Amino acid sequence: MRTPVSLAVVPSLDELAHDPARAATLTAEVKGAVILQVAAVLTALSTPTVPTNGARPEPAPTDDRLLTADEAAAILGVTPTWLYRHAKTLPYTRRLSRKVLRFSEAGLRRWQAARRP
């Protein structure tokens, strides 16, 4: 049975970060202990943060607004009728209900910028 490596012998991750050359002088057992520390830290950092009350985290706020056809038409320099006719092919169109369309301002501006020569 192997004896556990004494924690007094295992350098901290801080110590190794400040003096990386020190890692070359470590024994295989100590290197294994350091690798376990690194794995524990990586696991803790990669675990998503979950609210403790069981509620879903709120989505990150965005700077996007939903524009009416009149507002979007003014930005694009077209008529609202043109927007309604082409709504199915425009990537920034958001259908709120069967008869209500809105247009993502952020999506509209990205689309507009991509189309400019």
C-alpha cells in the first residue's frame, strides 16, 4: 500500500505559478498530487453556477429592442408595406402572434451592416 504524499511537501498552485521551474524538481508522487489539485480547481471552475433556490437563472440582458414596422422602415429607408411583404425572408423579423410582427433592432442593424459594400 502506498503512503499518501505529505501536504507539507506538495507546493501550492500559487507557489508553482510564481516559480514554474520548480515543477521540474518535483517527484512523480508530488507531481501527481499537484495534478489532482489542478483537476479539482478545473472541475470547480467549469461547473455552471446554479441558483440555490432552484429557480432558473435569468438570461443576460441584451441591448435589443423590438421595433414596429414604422420604426424599422424608417431605419432601413423602406415602407412598412415592403417590410410586411418581405418579412418571411428577413432574419430579424419576430412574429409575436398571427397578425403581429416586430423587428429586432440589433438583428436589423447587423443585417444592414452586412449588406453595405
